Amino acid sequence: MIKPGQPPQCFSRPSVLSSLSLSNPPPSQKKDKKKMSSPILSGAKILQTLPINSNAGGSASDPPKPLSDPLLLLKSKSSLFRSSPKLRRFSSYSPCRSFSSSSSSSSAVFAVSSDVVKEEKKKPKLSTSVSDLLITKEEALELYEDMVLGRAFEDMCAQMYYRGKMFGFVHLYNGQEAVSTGFIKLLKKEDCVVSTYRDHVHALSKGVPARAVISELFGKTTGCCRGQGGSMHMFSSDHNLLGGFAFIGEGIPVATGAAFTSKYRREVLKKADYNSVTLAFFGDGTCNNGQFFECLNMAALWKLPIVFVVENNLWAIGMSHLRATSDPEIWKKGPAFGMPGVHVDGMDVLKVREVAREAISRARRGDGPTLVECETYRFRGHSLADPDELRDPAEKARYAARDPITALKKYILDKKLGTEAELKAIEKRIDEVVEDAVEFADESPLPPRSQLLENVFADPKGFGIGPDGKYRCEDPKFTEGTAHV
Amino acid sequence: MSGIVRNKISAFSVQSLQRVGPYALSLRGYSSGAKEMTVRDALNSALDEEMSADPKVFLMGEEVGEYQGAYKVSKGLLEKYGPDRVIDTPVTEAGFAGIGVGAAFYGLKPIVEFMTFNFSMQAIDHIINSAAKSNYMSAGQISVPIVFRGPNGAAAGVAAQHSQCYAAWYGSCPGLKVLAPYLADDARGLLKAVIRDPDPVVFLENELLYSESFPVSSEVLDSSFCLRIGKAKIEKEGTDVTITAYSKMVGHALKAAETLSKEGINAEVINLHSIRPLDRQTINASVRKTNRLVTVEEGFPQHGVGAEICASIVEQSFNYLDAPAERIAGADVPMPYAANLERMALPQVEDIVRATKRACYRSEPRAATA
């Protein structure tokens, strides 16, 4: 239960346009700008060690600065968020979240989201006319269905794991659905997604059938990677899901490369209508990894069409983000490399969607990359083998209260975008989809022995020449052979 | 240093001709005599031709553009193809190797140059985990037509962190193809073949070989010239002992073979070309003919290429061996800096001669083994 005047956790800010968002802090807080920048952290145990500059005057005293993104400073074109007044809700973030003592320097820095929007939205509307709504009914139900699919699927994974049908490392996405749905549902088919080991829901959102994903998890030959990849390595060339990587930070350069290809295709190969965008998903722990910075640099340097999406769930297995990072505000690292850095409440799918829309269209236009930090939380442990003992139950409870699915459901019902019955029907349908997928996977065959040596090379002549002088792959007994390839 | 190899098979005479530069390919029709080409020019011409043939091919690496290549291998390419296709990267191996892999995932054909393969250790995660394994992990959906190339092995006086040979490390990884050329036509033919190959390839060049000239026939200069990946080449036929080598050591082996022939030992020298897949068939056939084996490599001895060849012989041709196989490798120490120590740490022609005589039971005292 959210107490009025005290948003539940550390990084969130009360939304100015609360009528249009899923969380509803009381009106008094919205109008008072000073209040908006007051520290919200009192209850948050994890922030105790941080000196918080609660100087509320910061945001008021500094004049709104033009886009801090140095590349865009040169142009007078609209910035990432200038066109969208709704995003004013981010404005108070920068000054009081700065840990440096001077508020002026902090607000100069650098999230594009702060101080950019010139309009002052003093009195957010409380009316619920259709024009105020962020999404249409169809979109709302689509988002709901996608999030429910993600949740139901992951819960089924947990069940199957404990029954022994799945094995190895399985990392579940419960609680973070808003990020996946919010971003991926805005993509086109040729846009790419690169993820980490926590990739089941990214695959589902991108369109990989639940049957294919769960068969892959069971290790069956009907899986999306024929059982050869597993939980951490979901690939689908049809859906442009470029993996599934086990090493953190490994997917970021790969995503940057896919964005590079998109730009190359358009500019060098002259395919003018080619403008696919790549999304790279990764976590808070990755933001301390060298490859992340290398790619921020190169993506900004070459203005690649990529969005770097940080799913900051505050924990890297058992390592708290705050214990591991010198400056925990990840969005700030974007402007250091010359790209906008944005922070968004990752438990609110509509907010995520708005930010995503801007970032993706910015990339598609050719204006370059964006770093989006989504503050989110995983309800389960790091993996199904993680006893999850280090996280404070109070913290978990706080975030559980902000479950993105319940929040969207409430929004839909409040705004009369759908009825209870429709939502129940969606849930029921999803349950059937998931159960059907499990049945399908159960009945699917295991990979045959001959599959062991397949797909090592695109050109199987790479196995070389056998003792008889012919290519090994041409020997009919090749795949029945011993390990001596 | 003498860079001219007298190849007994070829009948070319070495003339003091103009070196064939990368843009002299149009001259190929005009002379049927032997031209000479340095390995550097051979690589340059291969890159040039493949980039002009397929617009999806691009080159990326440190100093490949404006500096014309750290070792001038990519000379002239920036001028010809522009900065969109010849890309100078920041000093970030992990980052740009990964970007290359991502570009290959999504449809381009990158050539990623490492200034030396020692620096590839910073990117080895991408070479192995994202490139080599991806076709398998995705069950064939995502192939990675990427080439990682650069100088490998010891140069002169560059000490421990710049002198390691990576053939054995990359050669053990499934999903990769690993090649190491020696002659100019190896360099040209293999590089063209690997750029066209749909799989990830590690192409190990050698810095000291870049300036060496070798005769090349007009066939080699043709733009469709390609060598087969996975096939070793018998540089010199012989009857008494088989010497296998790759890269710079082929030159040493051939010189050793010359010395030995004066002492009545007729050695067969095999230029491996391909570390992975290893051409076990050629090696085994040769050992079955000569009954003795000496493997030569520059890298560290334990778990090296020679170890794999010896194991292959034991498995497939044990009964044909008349003597234990001899393995010559670099010393089991990080490369020292002092010139005399460096010479001791690398296989020299005398070491090969000595080992071959031992294999032929012409008793020679063993050199120090680490």
C-alpha cells in the first residue's frame, strides 16, 4: 500500500501527469514543485549510505538548459523529449538525485530529460478524456496480454524446473515485464533485440512462439534453437532476436554491430528505406563492465541506431548495485559519451512505452543512440538456483505492490479501456497457450544423435578432410562416429 | 634476410622484377613469367579484390584506415573504399570485435584486424563465445561470416606480451576455422577463401613474413584464385622423414631440409595451411610413407599444434612409425627480450636439423628441453 506523500522506493518520482500514469500520488504533491524534488528515500534501506542532496531549489533556480547532448547542442532541432510535454515528469529528477553538492552542476549534466521541456505543466489534468489517454484500447489489451504471457510463462518455467523437466541455469523475468513489453511492442519485424541470459520474455515479446521457447528450455528438438542453445541462448533469425548471451556485457557489442549493419545497409549499400533499430537489454551489473562503455562510445561516435536499455533491478545476483557502483545513476553515463541518458520507472509500462517511443524514433531518424535506465525489480531470485537470501523482504514487498501487471489492469479498468471479463478472458487464453506449449514440449522428441555434430559450421566442410581423402561431412557415417571428429 | 624460397617444385627462375603492387593486377595478362610478391602485397590484393567484389565486406581495426594499416597491409584501401568501409576504431578490442560479430549476425561480412593476436585476448570472448559458438547455439539460424586477422607469433625483440602464438588456443575451439599462411600465394589464396567463407575464421599472419617476397604465378594473381580451406600442402616431397610446420616455421623447415639433404636425409616438408580443420589425412599419408615425424611450431609446447599432430599419428598411423615423433616448439617460457635469449626461445634451423637426425637415429645430443 503506497502511503501518500511517500512514493515507495528510491528512484521513483511522483508523476506530474499522474492521471495519465499508473501510479497516483495525491494532487498536493504534484503541484508543489519543491516537494517533487524532496528526497523520497526515507524508507529505502538501500539508500542509507548515500548522501542525498535534497536541495529542492536546484531545479527551480537553474534556467532550463538546451539539450545537454553535445552533438545536438549544435543544432536547434528538437531534442529527445522536447516534443512531448507529457514527459515533464522526469524534470525533477536530475537536481536532487545528484550526489554532488552543487546543484547547478548537477542539473547541467545531463539527462536530456531534465530541463529540456520548456513548458511548465503546473496543473496536471485529472480528467480522463480520451485525448489524454496514452494508449488506445487495442494497445492496452495488447500490452496486457503480452505482460500476462511473460508472467504466466515464467511461472510455468519455475514449476517445470522444480519438477525436473528443465535444468541448468534458468533466469526468470518476473516483475520486469513492463520493460520488455514497453519496448519490444513498439518494434517492427526487422528491428533487432539483443538480450542477456534473462531472455525468455524478450523472445516472447518479439514474437517467438511460446511453444518454441519452452521446447528449447526442455531441450527438445522442436525448440527455437533445436535444443542446442537452452535458456540462456535464445536465437531467432525470423524474429531478429540475436541472442541470448550468458556473459554480461557480451550482447552489447553484438547489438552495436547490428545497429552498425543497419546504418551500413542504408548508407553504403544504399538501401534507403532500411532503417531498422536495435535494442540492447542488459542489467545494472553490466554497467560496470568495460564493453558497455566501449560501445556507448562507438555508438555515439558513429551515431548508430541503437537504444541501450538498462534493466536496473538493483541486484547482480547478490551484489547490490549500490555496493558495486561508484555512481549508481546509470542514466548519467549516457551524456558522458554524448548521448541522452534517461531514467524511467520500469514498473510502469506506459511510462516505459513513452520513453521507448521517443528513443526508438530518435534512433530511426538517424539521431543516434540513447541510454535508457529502467528502474525495475525481479520478484524472484537471480536464477532458480538462487536462494535469494540477501534481499530485504520489505524491499521485495514494496516492489511487489508495484507489480506492473496489476497496475496496468487497474489502469485499464479505471479508464474503462476494458472490462474485467475481457481481462479475465485474456488471462484464461494465456493460460491455455502456456499449457498447450508445455504439452507440445513434453511430447516433442529429444534431439537425435546425429544432431550433435550439426550446425557447428555453416559450411560443414569445416570439419575437414577425413582419412579417406574426402570431406568428413560427406561420409554418411560421420554423425554416428565417435568424439574424434 | 633472404626472403626468396627456392621452391623445388616450381620451375620459375627468380628474376629481379618489379614487385607486384596491389593495383598491378591489370598487368597479370602481360607476363607469364614469375612475378614476385611480398606477403603484404598479397594480403592487400586479396583484401582489395574481395572488397570490390562484395559490398558487404568491410574492414575494421586499429589504424587500418588513415595509417594505412599498422603493418601497411591495408594500404590504399581507405582511399579506394572510403571511411564507411575501412573503419578506424578506437582502441577497444572487445568492443569492436563484438561489433564485428554483431554485424556478421545481421548480414554483413566484416574483416576485423587485430594489431597483433596478443590483443585478441581482450576480445577472445567474442571470438569464441559470440562468433564460434553462435551457429551451433542458434541451430544454424545465425551464421557468422567474419574473419579475424592479424599478425601472430613472435616478431623481433617485442618481448613477452607481444610474442605469443595463438594457433593452439584457437585451434582447439569447435566452430572456428584457423588458418596460417606462409607463402605469398598461400596468403592471397587463403585470405580470399576465408573472406568468402560463411563461418568465423581466425587468420594468423606473421609480422616477419610481411616483407618476404615469393614468386607468384599468373594463376595466383587471378581474381578468382582461392585455396581450399582444410588442405595442407606438401612444399617439398621426400622419403625419409616428415616435417610439419606452419607460418614462419615452414621457411625454417625448408632450410633445414636443404641442410639435411646434403647429409643424405630426404625430408618431406608439409605446410599445414590450416590448423583447424587439421589436414590429418595428408599428414598421416605422409608419415605412412616416410615412417618418421617431426613437428615444428613457434608456440608453447604444452597442448600445442604439434601435440595434436602427434596424437593424431599415434591414433591413426602408430604401426607405421619407426621412431618416436619429435616435437619442436618454442621454449616453455614467456618470450624474453634479450636478442640472444629470444633466439634460444624460438626454434632455429639447427634445432630442426638436430631433431630430424634424432628421428632418423643419427644420434645427436638432445638440446635443452624445458
